[in-house]
Amino acid sequence: MRLDKFLKMSRIIKRRSVANEVADNGRVSANGKIVKASYEVKVGDIMEIQFGDKISKFEILSIPKVEGKNISEIIKLL
């Protein structure tokens, strides 16, 4: 699944267009490398997202197949 779609479906970012913008501005990294919105998210990836002065870090536990899945089943905050 594309990074921008994952961020929207997992409810980390509310809109896919915002997720796309955040990723394309270099504020998202996967496993220590900056990634674009088209990055294919994989189980086990360690993601970091910069929101202003804060950095959110989490591990991907599963890829959601249906909207509405509980976020605690999808990511583990680090």
C-alpha cells in the first residue's frame, strides 16, 4: 500500500492530500531514509513523521485492508 494511503487509512493523517504533501516535503522517513508518498509500506517498517517540532515514531504491525480498523492493531508507537 502507498504511504499516503496508509497514513490516511490508519488515521495518522486525516486526508490523503495532506499525507501526500507531508511525504513529498521530506518530513517522512522509513527505516532511516526519507521517502515519498509513493513509497510501498511494509510490515516491520519503522516510520518517523515530523509534525512541526515533534517527531512521531512508530512500527507498522499490519497493513489495513478495511477502513475503520482500530489503529492499535496497525501501528506500535515507539
